[in-house]
Amino acid sequence: MLKYNLFTLCVAVMLVATGCRQNASSVADAPISPAQIDEAETAGNFTEAKQLIDYYIARNELSADSIYLLNRRKEKMRRIAIDFNKSKDDVLTYIRKYYPDVNDDSLNRWEASKALEYKIIDGQKWYFERAAPNLFRLDAAAIARKAEVQGDVSGDSGSTLKKHLPEVVSYLTSTNKSRTTQKGFRIKFKLTLAADAVPDGETVRCWLPFPRNDHSRQTDVRLLSVNDSNYIISPSQYAHSSLYVEKVAHNGQPTVWEYEFSFRTSAEWHNLKNKPLLSYNLSSDAYSQFTAERPPHILFSDSIKAISKRIVGDETNNYQKARKIFEWADVAFPWAGAREYSTIDNIPAYVIENGHGDCGQVTLVFMTLARYNGIPTRWQSGFMLHPGSVNLHDWCEYYIEGIGWIPLDQSFGVNTFADADTDTDVRLFYSNGIDAYRLIVNNNHASDFFPAKLYPRSDNVDFQRGELEWRGGNLYYDVWDWDIDVSYE
């Protein structure tokens, strides 16, 4: 009993010291309800919410599952605060490069339009880490101003794709094939855990992204080197393809994982014009699996149903349905740097509410709408490897009976690198094709790892940068970094 009362007193003192709105004596005397936690978290009072969670756990006999979920809420709030780390001065400093006379009215207008993303956390306004750069991707006037000041900065991928895509379409049309000859890639990947992120002598478990060897578009996967002789490559039935290595951390030294691999891959494009489409086998397990809802992100909400009615209407041709969704999403949701997926309860709802998203976020919108319309879809992701534009990337595949799985890259959308008079097949290339500069790591989202991960993931949807944990819990992105180097064969 004495231990319990001491804990109650400590919590009361903490709440007073941090400016918590509750009176300390009432906290000590009154029970904490889940509604109070919800209210504090929703209002952005994260410090209060986390303290209330601790107090609620201490005062109640909860199941292990309930305690686990409450602690996950605390971690989610911590991750949100990491994402929203820019002050008003930080944002103004960036914006003044293009708008020297920017003022509060401008900020208020951009915030109201959701072009400038922010949150109130513990009573203070914090902007999303990429809020200022995103403004110049989302607001039409700001986009024009940046182009006026900075000129064309389309990068190397534009010139690569402007040449590559017409060649792919021409070759596959003339040969009546769906895949090109392959390109070779050699990848060096490095993951570095900061010194002293875990105590000396502790074993750190690491899952590193590794190319799939079970997709016909990607072949000749070879592991060339690893800086540890003890490793495990996940079996092909696991949707997240990984190279697993354990290392022991040492005082004052970063812990480093390095490996190198090569593979070959081809572009894929399907000429669907005037092709008869067969009916789906509605009773098959595969059809049921890939047209089903998959909480928390693939849900047939009222807003998804309303959007579908508006953009798909009475269309019965499955390819035309997919194309309508693709073209609508391309216009509706411009690309913007994204919050960490683990901080968003339902990603398609977030995209629809905010009017923007990154590659994976908008892909989930497409997948949800396609599945609602009876078109099987599955997630695919890894890296885009265009010269000068190497990065994480997500896309998907949809299934057309009689043709098979067809790649679709929603965030590349209608080909912006094509000239105005470019053939429609090239402009709409990414609605039924994918370029050759891709590394496939995942064939589904939010799936299991091999060996199994014990603690909540840093990214609970995707897997590209890697995952780390030790016996004390998951190791989030704020304590480690990654790097990728690509050579073209």
C-alpha cells in the first residue's frame, strides 16, 4: 500500500510541474478514464496524455494486451512530435527564399488550405518537418513562384524516363511482349546505429531490405558480401524480403551493417487496347483475399463509396475502372513528403482529408477504391533507381483476368515527362506499366518478418530502410540512419 501511495504522490507532483490542467489532488483521488486520455491526446496535450496513460495503467488491473496498446499510443505521440519539429521561424526562413515579404496572413491562408501542415502539441504550434518544402509542391501560386525564382529543377530522372518510356512502349508494341530485356544493378546498402543508442554489450537485431527472388520481372539476385558471416535471408513466402543480422553494440562506437548485392530487372507494360477482358472467378481464394478490406488502411468507408460513385459510376470494364481511378487520383492528390506511416490511423482517409500524399499513401487510396470496385490489388514496394533520383518507393499491381498482375505506379501518374503531343500509351504508361529502374522488396504491406520481430515496428506499413530492436524495445529512426549506393551495369 505504501508503494502505491508513493506512486500516486509522484504522479500528482509530475502533473503539477508540467502544467497539467488537472488539479493534483483530484488526480490522486479520482480515477482516470479512457475518455480523459482520448481528450488529452486529441487536443495535442501529449505530455498530459502520456502521464494519464501511466497513471491509468498503475491504477487498474489491465490485460497485457491493453497495456501494450496504451504504450503504443505513447510511442505514437512521441513519433508525431519527432515529425512535427519545425518552429514558425524555421518555416519562415525557408519560405522567405521565395517570398521575402511573407507574413502571418500568408501562413494562415496556407494552413487553412492544408498546404502548410502543422499540429498544436502541448499548447505550441509545430510544423511538419517537410511542411515548408511541401508548400511549394501543393500550392499553385507557390509552385509558380518557386519556378520563377529557381527555374527548372526536374532532375536526371526526367531525362531518363523521357527517353526510356517511349522505347519501352515501342518495343513491346512491335514484339507483342509485356517485358523488355533486363537492366543490371549493383547495390551497396549501409545501416548505422548511433553510438551508445543501446548499452554496451547488448545484441541488436537488424532486418535489412533484400531483393525478392520470386517475381519474374526481377531475376539473378546475388548476395555479394555482408560484414557478418551469420545472416538469414527470409523465405520467399514472407511478403517483406529481408536479410537478418545480429550485432553486439560497443561503448562509444556506432554499430554498422553493410552488404552488397546485384540483380537484374525489366520494364513491364501491357497493351490493353481492344483486348477482351474475362470475368473474374469470384469464388477463388485469391479474388477474396485481394478484393477484401484490410484494416486499418483499406476500408470501404462512406467517403470511399461516395468517391467511387462519382468517378467510376456505372463503368463495367475493369481496366477502364482502374484507369478512371488512376487518372482521378493523379489530379486530386499531388505528391508531397509524408509523415511516418505509423503515426496515421487510416492513410487513405488522411490523404483525402489533406488533399495530398506520397507514393505509398496515394497507392493505398488507389488500392482501396479498386478493391471496392471488385478489382484485385496488391502492394509492391522497394526502391526507385533512376539515375540521380534513387529513393524509397511504393506502387502496386492490379489483376485483370486473362492477362494477370499488372503494375501501376500511382505517384508517377500521367507521365509528366512526356511532351504534349506524346502518344497516349506513353502518357498513361504508369496505369498499366512500370519502368526498369525498380528494386522489388515487398509483395504486401504490414506483413510478418522472418525471424519474427518482437516489438512494434518503426514503419508498420512498409519496409525499405530496415528495422532494428534490442531486448529493451524497438529502435526508431531518430537513433539510426541508412545509405544506399547504386551502380548501373
